[in-house]
Amino acid sequence: MEGLAAQVRARRAVLRLTQHDLADMAGVSERFVRFVEQGKPSVQLDSLVAVLETLGLELQVATRSSPAARALSVPPVGDGAEQ
């Protein structure tokens, strides 16, 4: 969240928007914008996406390697395991 918060703050600054301006444009509260910029861990995804879209940013999901991800890994299709 810290990296995302920094990106949002930086982009808002480049666009010369106040937190209030951004909130109005994205249809969210100014408090929500503050929470995003502070890196609060519990923000609503739909509201976050609205803020990012307003700033011309996008949220991407990528696979990363972690013990939990490896434990859940699915064998590749075509490895002969399916019957």
C-alpha cells in the first residue's frame, strides 16, 4: 500500500489537484483520498479504482512467488495429469 500511496500522491501533485478536487472528480470522499494517500490497508476496492482511473492510473494483479502461492499452484495444462 505504501507504493500505491506514493504513486497516487505524486500523480495528484503532477496534475495539480487538491485532495478535495480529486475526491470530487472520482466521486469519493476527501477522507477516502487521504486514507489512500496515507496507505491505509482497508480501503474499498471500487472506490480505489475510481481514484486511480481519475488520475489515469490502473491497478494490476500479477503472480508473485510466495510459499502460499506455491502451495496453491496448479499443474500446467497438457502435462498428462488430466484424464
